[in-house]
Amino acid sequence: MSVLVYTESEDGKFKKIAQEAVSYARGIADAMNTSVTAIAIESGDATELQNYGANKVYQVKNDKLGTFNAAAYADIIGQAAKKEGSQVVIISSSANGRYVAPLVAVQLDAGYVPNVTALPESMSPFKVTHSVFTNKAFATTEFKTDVKVVGLAKNAYGVKENAVTATVEDFAPELSSDDFNVEVISVDKATDKVTIADAEIVVSGGRGLKGPENWGMIEELADTLGAATACSKPVSDMGWRPHSEHVGQTGKPVASNLYIAIGISGAIQHLAGINASKTKVVINNDPEAPFFKAADYGMVGDAFEIVPKLNEKLKEFKAQNA
């Protein structure tokens, strides 16, 4: 009857969203007076998860699972849930999580609610609060199914250390050939950069930068802040930046703690994709830019004057507090 949680990893290391998901699972398990079982697929040191409250870790090792495979991963999670008799399954609402969670729900004949932002407000009946309408509102949903699949919104609960002693067991579920009907040919990754998915801070640029040759100040500011770089859709469409940096409703969703938009007017699709970010800052020379209505802080002025000065002050601040 343990709470089951799927923990995402990359290159053998658990992502922050995995730590957050285990922390959240621990909170639910405490309310249910039960334990937490984590699923770790092709990960490194599985005992790391005990720091956040996992009592047991099912470790899955399979050469075919080195890259994400939604069908196979869902099959593994479903089999683990049945073995544990889990009535609650926690999966992060990441890009991969949104892909795999509905498949798990179908396997378990379970209800599924994504973008959950807090611990259940009620355990019986089981009710959760989640963001809707591209993070413009919140809804409370009651599960009617015996098994519940909860999709945890990124940065909604936070990473909480709650150290326990975990047992690690090798788990070798039966996988069918149907689980591998989709083959990953290659994976191209940006190197030596903070990824948008894992970033606490994102620095994003738009057409107001006037050309790719001016992107140096965006990258310099991102380096100073330890942030990821991103861009608006027109910028990636024009080839100024790679499509992997395009954020917004039609690109990658962003739920960072700080989002800095430089030279971005704020089209509705862009704002919808970054609305989950906790603090939004805009720098634009047009005081009527739509982004100012959505931002927590705004600076009206020339980005080519503001950004270098901002970066200089941040470097001075970091030096003084080193």
C-alpha cells in the first residue's frame, strides 16, 4: 500500500524534479500512515532518494532503457504499482512525465490529474488542487478511482530533506516487444549549459535584441546568474537561436523561480508557456508591451544599456558576497 513515485534521471543522475517528487510522496505517505517506494530507471546511486523520504527503491537496469521510452517506462511503473498495491502514484508534470503518466493511468484504471500544486486538501475523499487554463487559475478535483495518478507541477512543492533508511531492490519487470515499437535513433544535447527544464533561473531574449550577434549579453547575464538561456518563437523561427531554446505555449514550458524577459513584447502564447514561473521580470523599451501586465517587475528602457549595467552590478554583488 506504499505511495509509489517515479524518479526521473539523466546521465545517471537524479533530476531536481525527482527529489521534489519523492519529497511530495513523503508528505502524502505521512498523511496516509504508509511508506514511499521509488522507481529508479537506469539511474546512479539509488540510495540518494532516502534523503527525501524514500523507504524503498526499485532499481531497474536494462540496456534498452538508456533513453526515455514512454511505453516501456509506463509498463515498469504500472507493474511496480501493482506489486506494491499502491493507491497513489506520483509522477512529475515534466515533458516526459506528461507523456508517461496517462499511459500509467490506463494500465491501472486510475484517474489522472496533472499540474498538482500542493498536498491533497483532503485524503478521504482524495482532493487535489491543480493549475488550469495555462496556469491562469486553480481548480480542485476529487478522484473517484481507487488508484490515483498525481502529476506534480515543477517547483510547486519544493525539495524537502526527510532522511530515512531505504532498502534498494533490483526490479526486473516483464517487458514485451510492444514496449519498444518506438526506437530512439539519436539524442542531441546542449553541453556545458544549464538546461531549461532544470533551471531555477531563465534569461530569455526576443526580437528586441535585433540580431543573433547581440546574444552575447544574454549569455553573459545567464552565466553570472547560473541561468539557462531561452528565446521567443520569432527568434528561433528566424534562426537566431536553436529551437531547443524556444519557450512558450508552442515551445518548452517554463516553471522557473525567476524568468527574465529581455526585448520580448509578450505574445499570448509566450506568456502562457512561462506563466508558471514564480517571479517574472521584463526589460523592454515599449511601455505598452503586453509583458508588463504579466510581470512582477518591469524596466522600461534600452536593453543594450540596461543589461550590461545589470550584469556589472550582479558581478559586483557576487564578488562582495563570495
